[in-house]
Amino acid sequence: MPRRSRLGLIAAALVSIGLSAGAASGDPAEFLSAFRWTGEDARLGGLSAIDLSPDGSRFVVLSDRGAMAEGRFLRDGEGAITGIEVPPLTLLEDGDGAPLRPGRSDSEGIARAPDGTIYISFEGAARVLAYDRIGGPARSLPRPEAFRRMQANSALEALAIDNRGRLFTLPERSGAEDRPFPVHVFDGRAWSQPFSIPRDGPFLPVGADFGPDGRLYLLERDFHGLGGFANRVRAFTLGPDGPLDVEVVLQTRLGSRDNLEGIAVWRDDRGRIRLTMVSDDNFRFFLRQQVVEYVLPVDGRPVGG
């Protein structure tokens, strides 16, 4: 995320910690749970993205300091997270098997293909790398000229893969408040920029995933200094020329959540679409590192919270 003043982040954290951890009044989606994620692993922090297995039991989590790990959620009878089993995070490697260098390790988005390949997008030097396994060397995808022109520290925050194996990514900032976010698509051979997603208010995209209903779910964030963070999830049906419709399925009250940055969308055993999100604590003691979950009803339409 873009660097903010230390004072502003402290104030935002104090405000958000002081508010209820429950669902914000007026949230369209239904709050399920928020699990505080702590541990002794020195690399655990700055969580920027998460990918889940179809049943929501296993995950791959990504740090914005170039590290990831695979683990398992423990859940109660209602499906709420009660614990996490995960080994220490492993540093991402370059193509030669060495840890990514400073300035090139700002990993922000994650998408896992059905064959197990893990794709990672980066915000600093905008690019996407592919990993056949955690702890293995990277393979570089082509880097189009558009990636080289993206704003520093505001590039490829969000990454998602559809059921055809195509990668979708977009920058955190479009360059102007009246300019839509360009969506870049990789078809396995080359990148294209076939459509854009309209901006709506001050929210900026930080995570994305395709849900089991085929829609693209975009996690967005707005930072209000002393007021803390507001979060929103918009769902898009994509046609050949881009979004055909848009639905706001979640919008949190200002300060009710921390810095949500990663999202995974799946269907639980009750047939509900579930939004699982991770918050980035920026390795600061005054921010919470959490896994937050909301659910949509069986028909996918939003409900009052």
C-alpha cells in the first residue's frame, strides 16, 4: 500500500480498534467472523493476498515482503475460523533460486491455477511471476510496456484467474479520479488490455478473485486518516467487452475493519458464497492482522447486516 504518515496510521488503528468487531450497520453482506492471526514467525505480517481451496479449508497466504506459505483453517460447527495451522512463511525466489532483491519483493496479489501453479503480482516493479511450488524458483511472465509505466508503489495489487486459466490484474491507481482502472489479461501467451473497470468514489482496488458463480469480486479500500479504513467489495459479470453489470455486495462502515487487502471467494457447505479476506498490519503493533469472513445467501443476492 502507499506509505502513509505514521501519525495517521496510529490514529486510524486506534479508532478502528476502539470500534466493534462485529458487522458494520448497513453492510449488504452478512458478517460471519473475524479471527486475529498471531504467531512467532518473524515473517508473519503484511498479509496482502490469500487463495483458498474450493472447500475453504486450505489456503496459500502472501506477505507484501516477498514471502508465502500454505496452511489449513480450523473451523467450528458453524464454519467460523477457530485456529490456523501454518508453517513459517518461505521467501519468494527469483529465476535463479535466490531470494527476491529489495525493491523487487513487494508481492501483492496471488492466484492459483487448477494445476497448482501459483501466480504472484508485484506492486513495485510491476510484473507477474509463476511458481510451480512454494520454495521453488520463479518463472517470469512477459512484461508489457504498460506495466513499466505504472505509478510507483501503486501497481499490480490485485490478481485473479478465471475458469479458462486467464489471469486478470489491474493497478491500485488509474492516474485520475475520473479515469477507470485498466484491466490486463494474460491468455497464456501475451497480455492484452481489453476493458476497464469504472471508478466509483474514492475506493482503490487491492484484491480480486473469481467466485464460484463466475463473477469477478473486487476488494477495494479507502483510507480516511483519523477515521481509519473503509472497505468495499464489488461483483462484476464480465462479457466479451467487459463488465455487464456491477453489484456492491459489501461495504463496511468507516473504521469497523482494518486494512483489508486480500480476498478469496468460495461456496461453503450450506451453498452460500463466502468472502474470506485478510488484513495487512504493515508489521505495526497498532494494526490488527485478521482473517475476516462474510457470507452471501444461497442465491448470491446481498442481505442486510
